[in-house]
Amino acid sequence: MSSTDSKRAADLIEEATGSEAPAQEFMLVESADGPVDDELLASVVGSIAAEMRELPVVKEAASYLDGDDTLRTPDGRMALIQVTTTLAQDDDLEEADSVLDVIEEASLNSGLRVTTIGNMSVERLFGEMAEETFQKGEMIGVIAALFIMLAVF
């Protein structure tokens, strides 16, 4: 029996639908400093959603521009884009790197901050952290081996 709420929810979805819950990514688009221009926000959100819809691993990309006003704050300063993929949460999510690449590009080039959380971004972050930890451990091992070799010879 799993212990996390999200895992229990995924199990319930799988039980009800007969298939695994899809991997999802959520993007928060906001001004990095102060008020955001409505046209700029709409342009960036629309562009990200359109690029997402073109990716083969994306099943759906929803934003406030599709008519769901709950995906934008009442003051208009932030908007959420919800991306559902064709992949299951337990799949190898490296196939969906293109989703994260679109997000990174938008964050760098839009003038707005694009923050993401979801199955793919968490998996990528854990992978990067594991690689860094492995590299540091490997360096310590190399240094220790050099000291041992110096002491022996």
C-alpha cells in the first residue's frame, strides 16, 4: 500500500479507468517583477500552449485562453498551463524532455518567469542531483586513491 496522497490518487485513477494516470506538468507564468501586461501574458501563455500541443508526447495543453478562467489569477498577474502527456507516470519520462525544453526556452526568452512542477521536471531534477552527487563522490574516490598511491610508492 502506498503512503503518498498522489500515489493513492494515481492508483484510484488506474482502478477506475483501467489505465495508469498520465504524466502531467504544470507551468506557472508570471511577471518576474511587478505587474504584467495582459497582452504579453496572453502571448506567452498562448505560445507555450501552442508549442506544447505540437509535441507528439503531449495529449492536451490547457490554459485560461481556452476559456477556463480558474487557470488565471483574478488580478491577471499569473496564469497556469496544465499539460497532460501520452505517457504514464511510471514510464521513462526522458521521452518528454521536449516538454521541458519548451518551458526552459520560454522562461529565457519571454520576459516572464515560467516555473514548472510535475512528473517530468521532478524526474529531471532528481536525475541532475544524482549525477552531481555521483561526480562529487567519484572525485573524492580519485583523490583518496592518489593519496594511497603516494603513501605506498
